[in-house]
Amino acid sequence: MTTNDVLIKVEGLKKSFGEIDVLKGIDTEIKRGEVVCIIGASGSGKSTFLRCLNLLEEPTGGKIFFNDVDITDPKTDINLHRQKMGMVFQQFNLFPHMTVLKNMTIAPIKVLGISKEEAEDRAMKLLERVGLADRADAYPSQLSGGQKQRVAIVRALCMQPDVMLFDEPTSALDPEMVGEVLDVMKQLAKEGMTMAVVTHEMGFAREVSDRVFFIDEGIIMEEGSPEEVFGNPKSPRLQDFLSKVI
Amino acid sequence: MFDNFFEIFYDIFIKGKAYKLMLDGLVYTLVIAVFAVLLGIILGALLAVCKVIPQKNIIAKFFNSVANVYITVFRGTPVMVQLLLFYYGIFPRVMRGYEYKALIIAILVFGLNSAAYVAEIIRSGILSIDKGQMEAGRSLGFTYSQTMMKIILPQAIKNILPALGNEFIVMIKETSVAGFITVFDLTRATRSIVADYYNPFVPYFTLAVVYLVLVMVFTYFLNIFERRLRKSDH
């Protein structure tokens, strides 16, 4: 396997907020086309880990390589690399003063510099794929939670990213809307998108992921295929966690 | 006092053609208020951003201190004193003899003064926007300033529009001291009418009504504008 197959490489990643050490040294890699689910108890640092990957949280130590570039180097222009890292948030974070279409096209037009026609064409195709083409002119406040999150996903996809980061994408949704969002994510995984997903949906993690990380006490305490992690957990912490959530 | 009010009013404003002076004054008052508020909003937005940028490096800290000093000074001294200082003290030789000098200085001073208040208004508007909006903008590859300009400020301005409208109302009335640096605004025009006719009540009463109507008309249009901006909120 050449180094080119590694999309994200994390070395000794540390993050502390004041006195509290949230991440205490994480080493791992995410390969192209791989779907990684990150599980763990609340407060374990799994969201912080994900948010460090595109530097929404600035690491206090360690290095992160994305496409072989050290993005933690202050000389790196992080904005260039964030264009290639889509992110989906728990609270959707759609822009409330813009229509769905404008939400999706503003970054491709202003950041990537593509034409309005091309951006809208791209956006409409994506909206069709998630069944929301008829909502292109709606404002976010007119959408249901599940629709909002599907728009948030295609907004990120409109930038044609190399990787998609999902930060608990279904945690703020009513239960009956979780399925529609997970379906979109499953489809995306099937198409070969590289994905890192922080989730409490163990069914999704088991079904879709190539690898599962169990983060606890600021480190990746256990990782492996879903069969290994869910079927044969080794550490007592993971056994205990699984017994509570499944 | 109201005996013969309309007779006197007719004598002064219609027969004596004082309405022309009032109209001249009205134009000056509106020009000062509009341009000063525009200047105040632009400069105030810059100051507000200086105050909310994350204090990560020395440059950010520098801009933050500049904004703080600016706001302290301009909010801490009377606008009347600022007018006199700028017109007679700081720029006595600049644009000497130019007929619009006083007007330009008045716009500048009222704008600089207003910026200090508008900065605090806009800052609170920016802070009222969920921090997820900044994160979403940054995650799409926008720079901090692009996110501020395209995502945060448009929403912030919408939230603070009532407060900005209030600032304009305050400004319309505040310009009444511009006469002290020779600007022929509404109040100054009225003072000259009073002097011409030795009658203070009718002209000043009329002046008060003119200010009141100005403010009421503006409030009406502001309400319509606000309702249209709320379109995306249902």
C-alpha cells in the first residue's frame, strides 16, 4: 500500500481546554474510500477529535496530515484544505437568511470560483439525489429537521470534498427522521466517499463502517472492524459501553 | 399662546416665505443625518469586528485596543464639543472658504460619533449569531473575513435593524446642534426666523412638529422594511 492511499494521518494529536486534557495523544490514519465510525461515551473527546481534523478546534499538540500536507503547520493555508473537507454538524448550521439553493452554491461560487450556472446545476443534481429538488427555493426555517440535515450534507458535497466529516449528524433529529439522513449517508458510503462519522447510531456503525474507533479517556482505546469491535470487544471499558448502548 | 396661531403662522411662513428657509434647513438636516449614519454604520461595523475577532495574535489584540480607545473617547465626550473641536480647533485651515466645509465637518463628526454607538450595537448583533454559523462558513473553506461579511454580518444587521433605526432617529434630532459650527440646518434656520419676526413660539413649535413628522415618517418606512426582511423567518 503506497502512502497515497492514506488521506488523513494523525500523529500524537493532543487537545486541552485550559486544565482539562480532552485528547491525550491519538495516532491513526484514514484511507481513501474508507468509512470510519467514531464511538464513545459523551465527553470522551470523540467530537473534539473530529473537529480537530479540519482545525475547527486547534490541536495543542501533534500533527495532522491531509493529502500529505501538514495542516497543523501555521504556514499552511487551512482554508484551501477545508475546501476539500466537508463537514456536517449536529445542529445543521444552515444559513437561515439564504434559500436552500443559495446555501449550497455560495461556497462553490465564492470559494472555488465556479460560475453561478455550474454551481446551481451541481446543486440541483445533488438535491435530486436526496429527493429535495422541489425545496430548492425554500428557506431553512421551512424545512423539517431531516430535510435540513440532508441539505447540510449536499451543501458540503457541493464543494466536491475528498472527505466528509459527520459530527453526530442524527443526534438532534426526531426519531422518525433519523432514517432518511442515515440512508443518504449509506448511499454516500456505497459510492466510495471517505467518511469519518461520530455517531451514537450503533446499527449504522456496524452496517456501514470499514473500521470503528472507540475513543475513551482521550485516546483511541480500541479500533477494528465492526465485527471485532461489536462482536468481540477486548477492553472492559468498551464492553461496559456497549452493554449500555446496545 | 395658540390665539392667532394660524394667522401668525401664515404671516411668517407663507406670506413671509420663511418656508423656503425651513426647506433649506430640512435638506441640510437630512443630508447630515443620512450620510453620518452611513459613515457610522460602515465604521461601526469595522470597529465591531475589531472587537469580536479572536484575540489570538498581536495584530488582533492591537485592533481590539484601537477599537476600545476609539469607543471610549467618542462615547465619553459630548458631540457638541467634538463639533467645536473639529471645526474650530483641528481643521481651521482646511477647506477655508469652501461653502460646504461646515457641512462636511458636521457629517464627519456626527458619523465618527455615531460609529462608537453603532459599533456596540453591531457587536451585540454579531454575538447573537450562533457560533455554528461561523463554523459552518469556515468548514466550507471561507476565510474568517469572508464568513463575517457573507454569513454573520447580514444576519446580525437584520437582528439589530430596530436598534440601527433608533440610531437614525437619534441622529436626526442630534443634528440640531450643527448650527453651532455655522451649518444652516433646520434648527439654525428656525432661529433666524425667530430673530426676524421677534416671535419665538410659532417658529419653534413648527420646528418641533417638523422633527416629529420626520421621525414618524421614518419609523413607518422602517417598519415596512423590517417586515420584508423577516421573510425568511416564518
